[in-house]
Amino acid sequence: MALGAGFVRVSTGSQDEASQIKVIEGDAVERGVTIVKWFRLHGYSASHGTQEPALREMIADIARGDYSTVIVTESSRLDRRDDLDAQAEILLAIRSAGGDVISISEPQFGRTDFAGRVVTLVAQHANAEKSKTVKRTTYRGIMMIRDNKAHHGPLPAFWATEGVRYAKQAWCEDPAAVVDIYERVASGESLLSVGRAYDLYPNSVKNVIRFAANHTGVVECSWTHEGQTETWAHKVAPVVDSALWWRANKVLEANMSESRVNKGGRPVASPANWMSGLLDCPACAGKLYLNAGMTPAKHWRTGKPRVPKPRTPKLRCGGHAKRRLSCGEFTGIDAQPVIDVVAGMFASDTTEILAFQRVAGNAHELDELHAGLRKIQARLSATEDDDELDTLVAERKAIKARIEGFVIVADRFDYAPTEQTVAQMWNTGDDTLKRGMARAVKASWGMALAEHDGQWRIAVGQNTPTDQMGIVDLGNGLCFRR
Ligand SMILES: [Zn+2]
């Protein structure tokens, strides 16, 4: 029985490794070849020839006599480089080491007869051409886009392109929404909250804020080909003024600081209630979950059918994060009284919510001037109108003069009052927000079930003297303290 190697190459993100292996295994059985070694190459861009080391190893194996047959699904798996000589070299090296290449989809591949060699070369040439053609057509397309000063590249939410291929114009579909998002972020509203208002992920909100063309009116497009980067300016209608753009981006920068890390905890797939998973089990310190809904339609032990009834919501031990098993010691309590106590505590708390924000400094004004300068520079590179050019040069001069005369007072950030109280936040918040607030209080002051005279009570901050009750960090730069 002949011995062989299977050679599989898939690009990153491709699902077809398993199917290639299956095809090769089936073919090997038919030919009476036993596969003794597999080469599995991942994420290799065919046109770069990075599979060289694997091929060298294969040739060495064959020369040693480990196996003599190499099976691939298509010759392009073995090599698809631009260099036809290098391809021929690999095939020749395999053959002169005494090996044979079987390409399942090209029966003539690698045969020694004249016709076979022609087919081989044609197949290899086609592979090389495929790579070249893809590159060439992409390059031509990009150069047309550049010459048209058209748009190429990603755009944030509320931006779209219109027009024919190679001449696409980017434009803002909803300027009012974009301006509103900048104003909300600039005034300290959390990304999560802005995202909720516009059905966007917090990251997408960030991308809108950071999109410089929103104030410069110029999208810097670029494309890299064979180590050379082409850049060109694509003109669009600006949506916000530079001052607002800069204010919002400054808030984003403050967001990056440690005090703005999300403290919401592990996401819950389908939260029955903000209380679920909040409190610790008094017996095992696992988590207590809300057990509500309907009773099962079958008896859990006998399997007899029963009429489902609504459950009285109970807080039961759900064990620890990975092993979700009840400890069995804490048998559960009615949830509603506990929910009422905690909800009542938040709903009547008039403590002010504080937000991390700038309380002193004028550096942002200088930043705004620099932003204005960049906007002018961007427009200077894109304009072909003489009058506009004159105006821009004059504006540039004026801004430069103001920058030179600027006296900086350093920025200082601190927690300062918002116009919201704990009660307002609680009463208008959804389950996720309530869970976050309750978790934050638990983390800072402590919140636990405690037994008093046979009755379960909820105790908040019981072990902390009132004058030492720390800041409750709500995440996203918000907090409150007593
Ligand atoms: Zn427990």
C-alpha cells in the first residue's frame, strides 16, 4: 500500500478545511493510498508564497522515503504565486525526490507525459493569472476612484454613498441626528444612553463622533498597493462646527480614563428582573436567582402531566458562575418583599448623581482652534476655487495668530453634579440600568440577606460606618456618594 500526505490550505475565516480533508480522505481510499501526514495551512494569502516552509518539509519527507504521494483538492492549494518558475521548481523538486502530486480536480496534474505537463503548466499559469488579475482589476478600480476624487472606505452611521461605481459621493443622510449625537456626547450623556436613543451600539456612536469629515468636510481616503499608499481627499458637506466636534471628542477622551470603565457586570441573557443574580446566597455565597414563571407541565420525578400554575416569585440559590448548582442549604425566600425594599430605597433617594467632567481649564479652546486649522488645511488640499482659496488662506492666518497669543489654563477633570438624582435615574431606567445601580451599591456599601429572629431581611451598608460610606461608582463616569 502506498503512503501519502494530504495538503490542505484555507484562508482565514474559511470553513472549508473539513470538506477538503473529507474529499482527500475519500480519494486516498479509492487509490489505495494511506495518508500518513497532513499539512494544514491556515490564513495564508496564496499570492505571497508563505507556504514555502511546508513545501520544503514535504520535499524532505519524500526524499527520506516517508511517503511518495501528495494529494491536494486543486493545484492552487499547493501554490498560486505569480512566479511561474518557482511553481515549476516545486513540482520538479517533488518529482525528482521521487514523489507524485495528485490533484483531485485536475486528473492530468503532475503526470509525466507531455500532455500532462501541458495541462500542469496551464493549470499553474491559470492560478498565477487569477491572483494577478484580481490585483490588477482592483488597482485599476481604485485609481479610477482616486482620479474621480470619489469615496472609498468605511463610513460611520448616518453616512451613505450614492452615485455610480468609481464615482461614489459620500453624504450625511441625517444631519439632525448627527448634530444631536454630538451635542448629547458633548454634554456628558453616556454612549450607552445615546446608543439607546438611536438604536446604535456604543462603539458606533464613538465612530460617529470620531469621524473627522463631520467637521472638516473632507474624507481622507487611502489605499495601499504593494507597499505604496495612495491618498486623496474626498469632499463632503460638513455637519457640525469644529467647536462642537472638538467638545464631543474631548468627552470621548475623558471616557477612556479608568473611572469610565463599564461596571455593569456580566450580561444576562434574558433578565427576568434586575434582582436576579444580584444577591449572594447566605449559605454558599453563590448567586440568588429569581425563580418565577409557570410550574412545569410534567411532574419532575414521575413525569405525570400537571396543569401549569404561576409561581410565587422566589429567590433561590443558583450556585456559582460556572457550576450552576444550588447548594441545597438555602431553600429560598419570597422575592417580592426583598424587591420592594431595595426598589423603595432607590426610588426615594434624592442624592445627586455626579459625572466625571471638566471643572476647570481652557485647553479645549486651544484644541478647538487647532481643529479649526486642520479643517482649513483639509479644505485647502481639496479646493480648486480661487475665491475659496483666498478666504481659506486669510482664515488660516487669523487662526494662527490666535493660537500664538493663547494663554493656557490647564484642564482639570473631577466629579461634578449632573441635574439628575438617584431616584430619577432609577425610576426612568430599564432593568439593565437598575441591575447596574444595585450592583454598584452592593460593591461599594454591601448588600446582603441577613436573618433576624427567623426572618430574612435585606441589609445595606450594615458593616460600614455612615461617615465612611464610599463613592458608589455607577460606571460610564457616573457616581454618587452620601
Ligand atoms: Zn447556596
